[in-house]
Amino acid sequence: MAWWSTCVAVIGSRHADIGEMINTALRFGMLLTPILWVGDRFEAGSAFWWAVHINPAYHLINFVRAPILGQAIDPITIAYLAILSICGWLTAIWLYRRYARFVPLWI
């Protein structure tokens, strides 16, 4: 998640209120993340099932939790995390190259 930190740092240096927006989004996202409950309890294809499976934190937690519980990691989780990492790093590199020189002016 280092790419996430890079994106937030560059955007947060320009817009001071981005921290509050991320705080609110993370609180809402944690309500949809199955940490203490299993995410597969919803019927496949339902609105709640989609809300859980779109959440990146669900896949990050499932990537760590499944081997501990003796389960295989879902191929969808691996693909989701790979695509998320590639797109995230490309976005972070683009943001850093484009706006890093302005950060001292914004702070």
C-alpha cells in the first residue's frame, strides 16, 4: 500500500481537507470489510455480496486470512490485488512525476 501513501501525500499537500475525506471513506469501508464475519455469507450476486467483493480491504484481509485458516486463496483475490497494485503504482508514479515539484509550494 506504499503507492496509496504516495498518492495521498501528493494530493493531501495540495488539498488540506483530503485527510477528512479519507478518514470518512475508511470508516465506511471498514463497515463493509469482513474482519470478524465471513464475507461469503451473502448470496452470490446480491447487492451486499457485490459491496463486499468490490472492497479492496476484503481482498487484502482474505489474502492473509485464508492461508491461516487452511483455505486456498481465491484466484479472484489474487487477480484483484495484482490489478489493484499495477494500477495503483502507475497512478502513484504519474502523480509523483507530474506534481512532486509543486509540493514545496503547496506546503
